[in-house]
Amino acid sequence: MVALKQEKLLSTAEDVVKSALKKGAAEAEAYVVESCSTMVGIERGQIAKSSRVLDQGLGVRAVVNKTVGFSYTNMLDDKKALEEAVEKAVSAARASKPDKDWPGFPVKRSFPSVKGGFDKRIVELGSDDLVEIAGLVLDSAEATDKRVIPVEGGVSASYGYGAVANSNGVAGFDSGTVIDCGLATVGNDAGEVTPVCYELNTERSYDIDPEWVGREAARLAASSLKAKKVETKCMTVIFVQTALQELLGFTLINAVKADYVQRNQSALKGKIGERVASELVSVYDDGLLEGGLRTGKFDGEGVPHQRTPIIVKGVLRGFIYDNYTAEKEGKESTGNAARGGYWSTPSLEANNFHVVSGSKSNDALVGDVDEGLIVYLLQGAHSSNPASGDFSVVGAPAWKIEKGEVAYAVKGAMVSGNVFELLRNVSGLSDAERQVGALVSPWVRVENVKVIGK
Amino acid sequence: MKDVLSKVLDVASGKFGAEYVEARAQRLFRTMLTLKEGRVEAARQGTENGTALRVLVKGTWGFASVGSLDSKVLVEAVSDACKMAEAASSRLKTPIKLAETKSIEDKVTVKPRKDPLKVSIEDKIDTNMSLNRAIMSFDSHVKSCTIDYLDLTGTSYFMNSDGSYIEQGKLYVWARAVATAVEGDVLTFSREEIGSTLGYEVFDVQTPESVGKMVAERAVGQLKAKMPKGGTFPAVLTPNFVGVFVHEAFGHLAEADLTLSGSVLGDKLGKKVGSDVVTFYDDGTVKGAFGSYKYDDEGVPAQKTLLVKNGVVAGLMHNRETAQKFGAKPTGNARAEDFHVEPIIRMRNTFIEPRDHSLEEMFEGIKFGYYLKSFRGGQANLDGTFQVGVQEAYEIVNGEVGKPVRNASISGNTLETLLKVDAVGEDFELWPGRCGKGQTAFTCDGGAHTRVKEVLVGGSA
């Protein structure tokens, strides 16, 4: 099955490149994808829906006189539509303005081998299997606490195939599977409503724990009840991965993109070799991480994935690059050109953004804290200033830590500051890593964070 | 399309006994541009055809999406949807039912003065280059500018098993400019969006020069700003800011699917949740506004829906499923971003209704507070905690607008904060934006200048 897809997608991509060159492009690149995603959904306490989304498409970049044009179509089986897409890409290039810095498409480099990205068992899961898994999530949530409403969640199993080819001879094919189990819950008791709590388990292979998802999501919501407001003061804050991912995604991850740095949109510009974080902090962007959600052989331009040091023991070591930004500095792309879909051109994104774990358990990290907060999710992380790293968000759900113990749930607490100051004030990282979105990290404890409560 | 969809519906009802079927087939064409400091990264254009199929079998939803308009492919997809719904129905507790709606046959064509399909890529690039120029040339402190542009045209063919068949033209024109300014160690960030369902003529009104100047001025102005103090303060909100406040502090909670999920509005229908001057609408009929349309994605006509009147909760935003649960009428709020996803309840153009307070009066009596001029994102929560990010704001000192502040956001709890709205102005503006709820919806938010006695300001100074 995979072999057939490889044949079909690679040959489509290579044919499109040839066609673009014939139609007058000096260079061309084709990106072809096909995917299937099946989901069984929980809504307001019951399994209420099931869905299947089949998707496929082509994105072609054509270059004429150092001008890039792009076109896409999802009609992969329609020869005429493919031809039209090529023509539109070339005509878009002819209509647009040249870029004197256009370096050409990436050259051919050998691809790494990557483990753990494709599990046949996920492809073979049928409706009944997914209904059973969703049932396990729901049942264990309901068994945990009667005051909790399982609001929305379920399980989704996806598989996809992709090929990239360009006029420099790059030709790559990759396949992947992912299974995602999640549940959003709300605690509701005696007129009190908690903020939304959420747990998830996303894996590249069929190794999920649906009962854990349901149980944890319900436990979080139940323990968010009887929430109290906190005082406005500076205190220690432990960010759990779900909160950290939102915060870093809009600030630090943007700040290490070469595009942001080159264009004066990053506070880290000019700071390579300088200390930018506590020496407890090391961060790598790792496109090869075994079982990583963003792991693959190559990026959206066919450049091989790699492991790139970003911060090592607190010192800034590097940024992430795509081909365009790398060539601008006479460097090699780090394989970080991602595509939102076949309809988009590549743009810089983190692969698996790995904050390296420490040595204390989650509980021990909490045990050191005299007064602080533990924050699970944020509201408003997307309103942060990506250039300066300043943020002002609501931490919800969150709990107050007093004398090393989780004391009570907190409501309406805002957390404010600057992400670079946060990094410098990291006082501990736990030993338990997990992946949420692009972020792989442990719990992270930060000193002296401004909390606004009243 | 009508015959193809008819056949598909028949398979679902006839062969699988579906209680309800709907098909939404689309032909979509987009042109997109990204400019970075005036460099056109790539001029992009493309076509997609696809169909979304939704069925109700044994009271359970089944959904299938395929990138095709071909009847064989669609029949297979709808069969899939029915079989999956049947499999899921084994765990159903309460069968899903839909409120009745009139069956409608209609054809809606868009009538732009300037059709984006007829504007050349060269001209579109020129318009966006002017926007870039207006920003980059404003002041030497402005160091970068990213402009994104999109126009979407196409047709949606909707048919359901209640006898509706609606062919609806789609048209959206959207642009966003983001600028950063630098002075020493200080980096500021500002952005603005243009959005319309009228046509390319939106750029004659929201001209590149005027929008560009606004964005650049804001970025440069923030250079002199400081972080605000954290704490509780009175605030005056402009239409741009109050719009998002209404959206995040009330709008989401009044989307009936979230109300049913346990939002704090659950038991508040008919109850007072705000002060006497608080009247909110969600209106899908504002001509040319970014959140407007004639029929929603369940074939229900869009309306002007009253949410709160003089502080009392008057209504919610419904799709057919939630309307049935509440014994209410569907309000035309069911929207799907495109054929890849199913329709869910989304806002349209959400605003606070103007009253008669003058702006000067609003500032009087504020010894110390904040003038919140423009927003940068926001996020709601079911417990009523809202957050709205601030792009541009100023201190108010003894009734006068004072120094600028930056990088803050405000927060509060709906049930407390709406009672503290004590003045609403006479002006009215709607600002375009995009809302996320698992999929993107184009919306507008706005209203009149509004004063709130107390909001929590998340500053770290």
C-alpha cells in the first residue's frame, strides 16, 4: 500500500516539475500529499459523532527570472487540473516581482533514516475500534468524579503520505501515522463552573492510554473546584507542558526562527554565544526524535531533518533555518521549512522543540516551593508580543502551592512578564518529558514571576 | 450539482435510513500574497473542489469530507458516514434531534463593484506594496513589515433532506499588516486587519495609506510606552477594543454548544448578568461586513440575534441541534470554514449597541485608569474568565489621556464585569477579525466607546 503511494505521489511530483520547466520555469518544485483521518467524538457526555476526512493536494512553486509563483489544487486525479496548476504557478511568477536574493531551491542531500513514524495498526483501525477507544476515555472520566462534565474529545487516527521533488534532483517520499486521544472537561458543582481542563495522549504508534486521558482530564476538573482568588505578587510558577507549549509557541519559538532574527523581529538577534537562560536550560530542535510528532526524513522543501542545538546550558547556540534564510547567511538549512498544507508555501516552524529534562520528579519540583502556582493551560498566549517576548495571560486551570503542597485551585490569576526573563529564572526542570504539539519538555519551574490576582 | 447531490442524499436516506442528510459541495478559488518588507515571497493562487456530507443515523452524527464533486466518490463517502454513525450509535445516550426549519430554494450571487477575479495579480501586488510603503516609510524606527493578503471566491451548493437547495456565491477579501519597531533594546509589535464580503473596493475605503499609517504609528508609539501596573482599574474601551471584549467575555459563552457544555450562562436565560446599558447583538445581516452571509451552512437564514437586552440575557446563538434542545429557533449561526470541516456555532458580527454617553463624560471622574484603544487577540473560557490582549493603550490620569502602556492584557469574570459597565457611547464601528474554535471563522466585533468601572489589568510593573 505504502509502496503504491510512493510510486504515485513521487511520479506525480516529478512529472509536475518537468511540466513546469517545459512551460518556461527556470526552476520548479512540487509537493504532493494524501491523507485520511478518522475520528470518533465525545460531545457533552456521550459519544455522538464520527467522521472521516479524505484529503489530497498538490502545491507547485515555479521560478521565472528569480520571481516565485505558486499554485495549488486538490484535483490530483484530473490531468487538466494539474496542468492548470502548473500554468497558474508560472503565470503567477511572471506577474510578480523578482527577488534579487532568491537562492534557488535546495540541492539534493541524502535523507536520514527515521524510526517510529509509521504504525500499520493505526491504518487498520476501523470505526468499531475507535468507538471502543473513545468509550474507554468517556467511561473512565465518568467513573472518576460525578461533578465533571466530559465536554468534548474523542480519538482520531490519521495516516498520510507526502512527496517533494524539485528541479535540482531532490526527490523524497515519506509516510506517517498519528493517533490522538483527548478530552476537555469542566467541573460543575453547587453553581461553580471551573475553567476548561484538558488532557491528551498523542502518539505516532498505537501506544495510547485512553483510560489515563479520561481519568486525568476528570481529575483536573474536579480538583479545579472550590477555587479562590490569589493576591497580586511575584511568586514561583511551575508551567506544565500544556501551558508551556502555548507560551513558548508564540514567543521563544518565533524568536529562534532565522526569518524573525534577520528581519529585526527577535530579541535574540546578535546574541549567539551569549547566556540567554539559566544554565539548567538546554533546548534542541530535533526533527529526528524517535516517535516525535513532527519527526520525518525531510522538511517541506525536501531538506533532510536534523537535530539542531538552540540553547545549550543556558547559552544561545543557534537558530532554525529554511533554505532561503540559510543561504542569506551562507549557511545550510536546518530542515525547518514546514507547510501548513498543500495550499501553502513553506515557512519556518520548529520540528520537535525539545527542552531537555532535569533530574527531579514532578512532585519533588513542587516540594521545593514555599509559595507558588502550578499552571496547566493559558488564555491569551497568542496575544503575546512575539518580537519582544512580553506576555500577559490568564493561567487557568491553576493551583496554589503552599509549603511544598498543592493547596487549592486558583481562579482568574493572570501571569505577566517576559519569556527571556522567565528562561533566566528557571530554577528546576522535572525528569518527566512529554510532547504537546511541537514542544517536548518536562515541567519547568520559574522564580519571581508576576502573578496578578486582585 | 443539484442532481448529483440529490442522488447522494437518496442513498443516505433510502439505503441507510438516515433521519437527516445534508451535502455542501464547494468550488473555491483563492489568491494569496505575502510581502516581507515589500519582497513578494510568492504570489499564490489555487483551486479546490470538495464536498462535506453530514448524516444523522440512529440519532448520531456521521461526517465525511472528500476533495471531489464526483457522484460515485460522494456516494461512497456518504455511505461511509452512515456506517460510521451507526457504529458510534451503539454508545449514544440521548439521540440527537434537529429543530425544524423552513425548506428554502434560493440562488445567491455576489455583486462586487470590483470583482477580485477581475483584478490582476499585478494590481493586487501594487495595492499591498502601497500598504508596505506606507508602513516602512513612516518612521526610521519601523524595521519590519509583513503583509498577508487573501481573496476567496467560489460557490457553495447546499442540499438537505428537508427539501432545501441553496446555491450561494462566496466572496472574501482580507489583508493583514504586521509591523515591528525597534529602539535600543525595545521591540514593539503592531498589527491591523482589513476584511470585507463586498469586494476588492474595500481598499478604496480602508486605503493602504490610511491603514499603513495606523499600523506604523501604533508600533512607533509603543516605543515610548511602559508596562502597566498589575491590578484592578477602571477602563474606557474604544469600539475596536470593546468588540473583542464582548466577543470573549460574552459571545463564546452564548454559543449554545458551549452553554450546554456548562458555560456560566447555562442557567442565566432571562436573568440579569449585566448593567442596564448592556445590550449585545450578533448580527449576520450587516451588509458587506466580514462576518455576514445570507444563509448559514445548515441552510438557515442569518439574522440579527439579540443576546442581551439592558443587561438581561435574551437569547443564545443556535444551530439546529442546540435550538431543538432549548426549544428555540435556529439563529443562522452554523458555519464551517470550508468543506473539510463540519459546521459549528460561530459568531458573525458581534457588538454592543450604542447609547448616548459622550466621550468626555466617560473620562470624567477617572482618577487613574486605562484607555484601551486596540486589541491583540483574546480568549474566553467556560467559567466566565475572559482575556483580551492590548496593542495600544494609555493611562487615564484625572480624566485626561496620559502616557502609553504596552504588552498588557485585561481579564475578568463575565458575571462580575458586565455589571460594572456603566457608560456606553454614541458612536459605532465594526472591526474585522478571525475567530478560532478548531477552525477559522471570519467575523467582525465592535460597538461604541464603553466604560467599565473595574477590569483586572495584567501588567508586571
